[in-house]
Amino acid sequence: MTPEIAGAAGFDWQLAFLFLIASAAAGLTGVLFKPGAWYESLVKPDWRPKNWMFPVAWTTIYVLSALAAARVAPLAGNAYAMAFWAMQIALNTLWTPVFFGARRMGLSVAVMGLLCCAVLGMLWTFWSLDGWAFTMILPYAIWLGLAAPLNWRVWRDNPGANFSAEA
Amino acid sequence: MTPEIAGAAGFDWQLAFLFLIASAAAGLTGVLFKPGAWYESLVKPDWRPKNWMFPVAWTTIYVLSALAAARVAPLAGNAYAMAFWAMQIALNTLWTPVFFGARRMGLSVAVMGLLCCAVLGMLWTFWSLDGWAFTMILPYAIWLGLAAPLNWRVWRDNPGANFSAEA
């Protein structure tokens, strides 16, 4: 399977708009389920990013990964790339309600683990399809390199704040 | 753009597994955010489906739509089909936490409206790509034909139960 000419015929903004709506759905969870008094009370490692960095990082990641998807979507041989993108946007939308909504920290670590697998799958498949798309998802991979260990540490260091401990 | 031979070379279960994980992420929201005393107290129309029908319908829809995505993903010319699929799985994952978690019924109607647009987009794009995939998303479209009006009616008939009215 070789890339189609259509893939090089210019960027399709209508197509990008659909992926941006998917990203916006994921981003909206951060507006609805915010870190409040509960999150502030948790034991957190010193190396964690500042609170203001999270919305900045995620907005950047959501926009760039949607634009990367719009570059990859018209290319032949993109089946796994599109499957990994769909998988990451569902898991990303799920994570915030699981952690901040349901406060199921153990489950949130499992969701985060699957999300990391999906983004690794994107790196692997985008690499061979489109160099720009690959570059545009690097911030996502780098940020998860911080967010995943943070998620794990917060879960491990706050056993009393878990849903299962409360129930 | 013509369908590739790869699309007819047999069903790719590994690929389907990734779409099934995305569907499972959406389905997990229904396990975490259940209708409880709050939902039972709401005014609901008589024509609504029975409570037990919801998990049966959604499980069927999640499995069939994931398998449909795996049929369409290897086909050329599937850019919009894949974008609509990604859009629907993000919006679907978002809806339950918005309605049952945050209890933002007005916002849930907006999310449902966008979800209907995404599924209409899937019907439109899958139709020309693969007849089986189109058939497999028909239950989704039919169920939304019930769920969307129900969502709107519950929002309209329970102004006091809205987040904005509570705040």
C-alpha cells in the first residue's frame, strides 16, 4: 500500500474540524470535572507539573493530535493509525471522569496504561505514514511520560482517597 | 480512490480489537455513572425504553460499530468515515459523565446533537464504502432515534434538576 496522491493534495480543514470536535469532547471533561479540594488534599510528588501547565499542555496536544489525524486519515495503509487514534480519544475522554468524577484512582491508572499503549501505537504507525503527523504527536507522548507516572504515584501514595477504600 | 484489495482479504481481528477497546472505554462510563435515585426521580415520558434495554442496546451497538469500523478502516477513501467514527466514540464516552456524572442535562442535549451528526456522517460515508458496515451501524442510528428525543424531553421536563438551576 502506497500513500495516495490525495494525501498530498493539500490539507483538508473540513476533515480536521471533525477530529477537532472529537478532541474538544475529550477536553470538555477537564472543564466539567476539575481538580478541587479533594485533589488538593492528595499527597503528590514534588516533580509534578504546575497546575496551570495542565490545560495549556492538553489544549496543545488536543489541537496538534487532531491536525495530525487529518493528515493521516486520507493516506492509504492507515487502518491501524486510525484505530489507535480512535482508541486514544475514547480513553482520553474516559480518564478525567474516572479520576476526578468517580475518583476511581486505581481504575484511572489502568485507563492511563491503555492510553499510553494507544499513543505508542500512534507513534509507531504515524512514523511510516507521515513525518509531520509523527512530529505533531510527540508532545502527547512526552506529556504522558509525565502524566502516567504522576497518576501512578498519586494512586499509590493516597490509598485512603481511593473509591474502593471509601466504599 | 478505489477500495484496496487488502479490504477484501479477510477480517482483521487485531484491528477490530483496538476499535473494541475504544468502544469498551465508552461502555465503561455506563458502569461508573449509573442511573440512581436522582434519575428515578426525574419526570420521564411513557414511551421510553425499559431500563434493562439500555445496557443490552448499547453493548450490541458498541460491538457492532467497532466491527464495522474494522471493516471500513482498511479501505481507501475512508478518511471521513474514520473521522466520524472517532467523533462518535469521543462524544459517546462524554455523554454519560455529562448527564449522570455532572448532571448537566442541557449540555448533554448538545453532546447528543453532535453525536447524532456523527452517526449520520457514519451512515453517509459507510454506505458508499461497505454495505455490511453500513448495516452494522443501523442499530446505532435507530437507537439514537429514541435516545435523542428522550434526552431532550427529560431535559425539558425537569428544569429544576438541571445543574444550572441547582447552582
